[in-house]
Amino acid sequence: MELLAEFFVVCGWKGRPSVDTSLPPLSRLYAPDVLTHYPCTSRFDRNAVKTLCMPEGVQLKKNLSDPLKSFHSYLITREDGSQSHGVVLTYFEPVTDSKLIDVVESLQAEYHLIESPDLFFNQYTDVLYTQKCLCLLCSQPLVRPLKAYLDQLYACTVGGRALEDSSVESCLFNLLHEVHRPPPGGKLVFSGPLGSITWRQPSLSDLPLCDYSFVQFCDLLGVEGVLKLVACLLLEQQVLIKASSYERLMLCAHCTTALLFPFSWHHVLVPILPSSQKGFLDAPVPFLMGLCSEYCSSDGVLYESSLCSVDVDRGTFLNCDDLPALPDRERLLLQLTSALHESSVESPSCLESKHSVIEALRLLPKLSESGTVWDDLSSPSDPYVNKLIRI
């Protein structure tokens, strides 16, 4: 049987200087390195892992009161078509290595931080923090169980929570050598560092595995936006997704390709593209790629003019209006909103500034229970809400 996870990896900064010397040292992004990994085999792709664990590099900060913990997943696609999926927990930790502190001191001496005292690091009065990430690699997108495992691992290694009956090393050995994926339709209960974790493998009669939230995906783009993005892939367009976080890029890429079922996406799929590799957007083939909007510079105007571009944070589409619409689109739109409404568990507090159809649908039952007059909703901001009210 296939193991649940293949590798455990720790990535961070070993002291390599930044290529960009125009910024103060604490504002630069430094090249990441694999600090350690287990097991040590030749199958481990060191360059790909460190690049996608920290796509834009390692950040340095000083005097943090919060570790700024974040989470994202990623996808590695090799030349032979095989894939590996990574689950990453990133945080800031104090720098205790005197060699790294000396590197920062020497970089500051070269930069002369006279006009930027807030960005100056003093090793006698300040505490320097660097980014580090914990990562688990597997052959399938098992996002939720491995995220739960990393949360527990972080709590006992960084957060200070004590293990009762075992060590961190024995927990990792158990995960990487003794925990196997269950058969189709089977339920898996395995031990994490601080407690048990449960996960169920889809059965053969279920839809293919996609361990991402479709409700969250529809909340981000709205049902109309989801259909527009699916249409772009069915027409084999060049699609660029932009979002403020890596996890949003992965969410949109995986949910969109999953909605193609029973078809599948056999073209280029790079949900997280480092900004240093934007040249791949000139590839003359259909693709689905993602860029973190924080690192998208103004020089992207040229390549975006020929792409179907989606801004997830703003819910906007560029160069997609001239594409043919899906057949029977209006009926499909209403069926999807109805299905999402039945599965939703939250309701927004008001209709203002809510642009997705599913969010409007979630509000309607509450308005009905409170006796709100339907005529008051005759001019909502979303035109599809009117259709739903009249049904």
C-alpha cells in the first residue's frame, strides 16, 4: 500500500545574500535552502522543494510579537508527468546562529542605513527573526490531514507543548514509514504528535479526490466567476490566476481543474509561479498558472494583454468577455447556487458589498424568517439576486 507521506522537509535561510542590493537588508528577500529532510534518498527534488516552499524567498524581521504563522500547499510536476504535492507551514523564529547575525551586520554596513533607522538591526537591543517552514510531501493532494499534522508538530516543537509518550523523531518515523493510505472508501485514523487525525479516502463511486473547499472557492469568485474560469479551461486558453496568498492560488487551480471532470487538464499546470520565473508566461501553449499579486510588478501589463487573467481578491476577469459561454449557462448557474446554498453553514450579516450569488442566497432565509419585505430587495447590487427572489 502507498504511504500517506513521503518526505519531511525543513526550509529556511543559511546566510546566502540577496541578489537585490537596492533595498535595506531587512527589506530584502533571501534565497532559501533545504535545512534538513528525511528520508535521505535520491528521489528528493531539493531545488523544486525549496523554491515552492518559499517561492519569493526568505524574509527577515526584527522584534516580532507574533510568529506570523501561515499555511499553503503546492504542486510539483515533473517532465514525465508524475506529480508531488507539498503541504507547508511557514513561521518566523528568532535567529540564534551568530554567523547569520554577522551576515546581516555586514550587509547593513555596506548599505549605510542612515535614512532608515526603523530598518536597522542592532544585535545588542533587537531580536532578529527569520522565516522557516515545515513541509510534508506526498503523491496525492492530501491537504487537510497533513495540515492538521503540521499544526500539531508546530505546537510541540515551536509552541512548547510537551509530548506525553513519544518523541518528535518517533512520530515522524511513524508517519513516513508506517501510515498508509486507506483503500477507496476507507477511513484512516493515525496518530499525530499531540492527538489522532482522521481522514477518509473517496470511494470509487465518488468524485476524484480534491481536498480543497469548493464553498470557499465559490465565495471568492462567485458562481458566475467559477463558470467563466471553467469555460476558459474547457476552451484551452492561457489562464493566469492572481491572488494575495499562495493558498488561494492552489485553491482556485485545483478546484477549477476538478470541475472539469470527467475531463482532465493535460496542459501546463503551475498553480504557484515564482515572480522570478514570469518568463514562462510567454509559453505558446495552453496553461494554468498562478502569481502572488503582492509580487506582480507593473511590467506584467504586456504579457497580461494576451492572457485570460483572473484577480481572485477583486473578483475581476481580463480578456475573458469575448469567449463563448457555456451551453444553457443560466440554468446551470441557478442549479449551482441552489446546491451551494443547501451545503452552506454560514450567513453574512448584510447584503451590502456582497457580490457573489452564493452569499446572497445565504441571506435570503434569514430575511424571510425576520419578516423582511421582499420589495425592499428589488434593486440589489447583483443582478442574479433578482432572478432568485422571483423564483
